[in-house]
Amino acid sequence: MARYYTLAKAAEITPYSSGYPWPCEVSVCFDEVRYPVAIAEGIAHGAAAITLTVIDALKDEWQRHFSRSKGE
């Protein structure tokens, strides 16, 4: 089983988080996997995550997640 390491993690209060800190993190896997970058945000049933190729993770649409998690 592949192991992902959290590189950056932060939480901030957003207009949609009802006053609770909303976490965001970026992780990476050094094993030989198809999607080595993982991006996640949210809490419990409000959480969402995606795994991406390195090329896809570097696209502009994901830069906000790197910035929010302090992983630039």
C-alpha cells in the first residue's frame, strides 16, 4: 500500500465554514504510483480529496490549494 506524506497543512475560517477552521492539506507519495500528489480539504462528511499526477497538480486550478495550505 502506498504511503502519502503530508507536506503542508493549514486551517482557516472561510465564509462557508460556519466559524470553524476549514483544513486544507497537500500530500505526496514517493512510491511508484500513478497519482503521487494528494490534495484534501474539509472535515468529516464535508471533506473532499483528490489524487493527481504531478503535471496536473501544477496547473493553475490547484495553486489556490497549495497557497491555502502554505505549501508553495
